[in-house]
Amino acid sequence: LGKDIGNIGNGMLYVFTLLSALLMAAPITSTVGPKKSMMAAMSLYCVYVTCFAISVLVKAQTSLVWIIFLFGSTCGGLAAGVLWTAQGGYFASSTNAIVEATGEDRQAVTGTLSGQFAAIYLIGEVGSKLGFTFLQKVNVQPWQAGFVYAGLGTMALLGMMPARDFHTSNPGAAPRPLDKVGAAVSLWRDPLIWLLSPTNLTFGFSAAFMNSYVNATFASEELGKSVVTFLAAITALSAAMLSPVYGRVSKTVGKGPTITAGAVCFLLIPCCILLLGCCSGWGWFLIVLYLLQGSGRAVYESTNRAMFADFFTGPATDGAFANCMLQSSLSFALCFFLQTALAGTTLALIVLVLAILTPFSYFLALRVRERRRIKLEALGLVNDGAGVERSAGA
């Protein structure tokens, strides 16, 4: 489509993702429930992919391409903010249902579910990446591949229809949509939302750093542009394999060691560049960086999701997962923008600092939550998960 339209389209995608997570996701999820919200977002994703396919098909008509592709990018951004917030709400509702049915410890359930979800999601991503590579190898045109993936997206959307709907239709108890508009922003007063942010920030910044700087500066030069897609698949595959492992570890020893392990993996990537002289002449040893990124991503997709579900329950769930999406998207976009002004070593240093902060910030969040719990118990109050105290007997 051309570099200019691609960059502007991606910029619009990120802008509308941030706006969607900030202003739309929580009101929609609270109004129609997480299942219907996910289905609405999946429909918009299908529109996004279809618009890409049409844009490639009619790319000779420049003005029409701009309209179609930018409209699709807008739909994709709106979809992203709603989908991941709603998915977090569905995850939390599933956790509650299992805890109520089995009496199992909540943190153990979130650890198990997060590992299973991440593995399924990442295996799907690996299949998608390899599938697109295969279509390219057999000379399928990009617009044809776009329609194939739009069709697969539609099949996934239809596959959601039998899923359980946790939303209860009770008009008297349902919050008004406008009351939820500021759900994400309202949590900014809670220090926990910031203390839990480094995992999201580290992943977003590291992913953008790998996808742009490392791919363009080292992988393409050392191994060739055709290998970059394979390396991305290696990252997703390693994340898929490690996600259930991290889930079991979290269930056994708690989430602290798992969060720390993920942070160490992200930390080692800039260390290779800053301390070991990576990556000129490394050849296939570059794969180590992608395996480290995959391991860190496994923690982000599994344990990090469970961590937010543990800290924010009840009315705060939608706003918390909206912030989760907001933080990772913001760091991802920020890294792309900073690449035009900062050297690669400076970007690596930012990843290093964020990774170091992650475990310390998490353990500080545990301390804050524990002190809050002790204080509320002394006052005979309980916390509803949104930072709102009420009488223990209420």
C-alpha cells in the first residue's frame, strides 16, 4: 500500500485503540456484557481485515485506498480496546464461576486459567503467522490472503455464539453507560494500577523494540528479510509453550516468582545489546533474543492477566483491564515514535530500566494491598475491588 499510508494507518490504529480502551470499552462491556462486547469487537476486526484486502485490490485508485484503509484502521483500533477489556471481564467472570462451583482458591484458579488462555491464543497466533507465510510461498496474492483471514475471523466470531453469557439482564441493577465512561480514569487515583503497570509497559516497549529496531537493524541484515516472519513465529511459539508452565508455577509458588522470571527475560534482551555487543555477526544466535521475548511474553499473556484479576474484582474489573490494554498500547506506540529521535542503545536502556522496575513494583503492590486489607479489617470494612469501602455486613 505504500509506506505513508501504512504508517498513518498504524498511527490511527493506535490512537483509536487508546481512545477505545479509555472511553468506550468499560461502558460497552458493562452494558451488554463481556460476551457480546467481544463479539462486537471481533466483528470490527473482520471489517478491519476486509478493508485491508479491498485496499490492496484497488490500490491503483489512491484516494479510494486512503478512505478504505483508514476506515479499516479506525475499526481495528476500536475493536482492540473493547476486545481485550471484555476478554478480561470474561476471564474474571469465568474465575468467579469456577471458584463458586469448586471452592478452589481464587489465585490458583486465575493462574491456571491464564496459562490455558495464553497457550490457546498464542498457538492461534503461530498458526496465523505460518499460514500467511505459506500463502505467500504459494504465490497467493495479498488481497486474496486478506479475504481468507477475514473468513477465518468470521468463523471465529460464529464460534463464540455458543459460549456462556455471564451478563445478567437486570435493568434496575445495571450501571448507566455514562457512569462507566470514566471507569479506566477513575482507577488512576489508585496507586495499585500504577504499581502493576511495569509488566505492561515493559512488554509493549520490548515488543515494539524487537519488531522494529532489532528486526530491521540486525535480523534482516544477518539472516534476510524472509526470516523475520519465522523469528516472530518462534517468539509466539515459545510463548505458547511456556504459558501453561508459568501458569502451573504461579499456582504452586505464587505469581511473584513468575513476574520476576518474565522481567529477567525482558532484561536480558537489552543486556545482550548493551553488554555483549549484540548483534553484528551473531547469525542464527539471534534467535536467543526472540526466545527471551517469547518467554517474557508468556508471562505477560498469562500471569499478568491473572494478576489484574486478583487485584481488581467486582465493579473495578472492566476499568482495570481497560488500563491494562491502555498501558501496553501506549508503551508500544511510544517506542515506535521514539525510534525517530533516539538511538537503538537508548531504546534498549529504556527496556532495561522498565524490566528492573517490574518485580520491585509488583512486590510493593502486594504490600500496599496487604496494608489496605489490614486497615479495612480494623475499621470493620471490606473493599469491593474498586477502592470503595463498605460495611462488612452490607
